[in-house]
Amino acid sequence: MIFAEIKPQIEQLSPGEMIKALAYLKHLLRASTVGNQQDLARRHAEIEAGRKVSLGEAKQRLGNP
């Protein structure tokens, strides 16, 4: 499939659906990079080793009370 084939369908999407499509495409691009795969593998290993964050700590890091 080439872009010219799906472009008309993209143009018919609502703004909300376009945002979802954009987020999905960005996800695919990031997921396919070696650097991102290595980072995810490192973070997964940290979690498996017991380095976890509580919900309260996560909210603090994100600036949410």
C-alpha cells in the first residue's frame, strides 16, 4: 500500500480520529527504532529487578496531586 492510496481516507477522518492516527503512526516510528527498543528493554529489566514506583510517587513525578 502506498500513501496516495490511503490519503483520501485520512482526509475524511474527523479531527479526533486524525489525532489518533497521528499518535499511532508516531508510536510505530518510535517502536521501530533500535534506541527505543533498548530503552524499553532496560526499563523492563529494572522493573523485573524490583525497581518500581508507587502510584503516589508517579503522581508526584508527573506533578499531579
